[in-house]
Amino acid sequence: MTHAGNRTVGPAASPAGPSLHGDVVAMAPPADIPESVVNLADGSEVTIRVLRGDDAELDRQFIRKLSPESRGMRVLGQIREPGEALIRKLTQLDFRRDMAFIALSNEGGITHAVGVSRYSLAPDGESCECAVTVADAWQGKGLGTILMRDLIDIARRRGIHSMFSIDARGNVRMQKLARDLGFTRERDPADPAQVIHRLAL
């Protein structure tokens, strides 16, 4: 994973393998994706690593703290209190088809999730749908770009041919991010309120 900015790479995650969490089978993160520490544009520091099954509470608090506007820009809509089923779906990943990165900040000795990027392999097996969400207070610092570049890098390494994102037409931040990363933009024929961003890998 390479990109502009200062990054310190830590040890890789533990070897992949299934483990049981209740009635959901979760896989351990792939061993070839190391944790890293990144300095953002304003000098703040975050740790970026693969999102794990035991990040459920971090992800729940992350969603709770998003503004209604930020939630509305993603599939979370106006959800204020994410239910258990949604949290399981977001954190119990099949890493053969899915990938997600979480950005963590340590403030006052407490770890907070401040950004998440993810993709899921499409039924064609050659493309994937992606999404990125950054906490309101952390927007404009380059974190979304870093999270997406890491996601793009992994998708390429896995032989995925293209990536797409379905976004609200009024999501100006995502439009700029997609443009900066080289995505094309088109109207969603199924919903005039949405656009589709695409990137050939």
C-alpha cells in the first residue's frame, strides 16, 4: 500500500482462517496486509489496518457519531442506532470476496474509528463495489484518499478488473475524491438521484 504522505508500516495481520463469532463465520484478516501509521495533511496521526470482526463496537460508535448528512450520503441513510444485523454485516467479512480498512485515532488514551473504506466483489467476479466514509471532524485532511488508495491497491493485487461506487448525486465530496482518483462519472439509469463512479484497474 503506497501513497503520498508519511507512513510507518507495522507487522502484518495474523494468518487468515475461519473463526466462529456466534452464528456468524468470520475470517481472520489476510496476513499480507500490514498495519500502518499515517500522518495526515494537518499533522494528525491515524493507524490504518484491515477491519476485523472484533471491531464491532468501534464501527457502531463510528456510525452513531456521523452527522445525518454523512449517514445520508451512504447506504446508512438516516440510521442513528445501527442494529446487530447491520453491524455483523459490516464487520464479519469473507475476505475472499470482501475487504475493508479502518482508520483509528487515539485521543486521550481512547481509540476511535475515524474512517472506513470497503469493497465487495460483484456477482461477475471481475468488478467490486466500493464505499468510503470519514468522520465529520476528520474530513478535508486527505484520509478518504488514503483509505481509497489502499482499497484500490488491494483490489488490483487480487486481480479485480474494475471498481465502482454508487453515490448520491449531491455528494460533492465523493465526486471530488472520485475525480482525483481517476474514476469516471455517469448517471445511474436506475435512479436519477444517484451517480455511478467507475475505475478501471
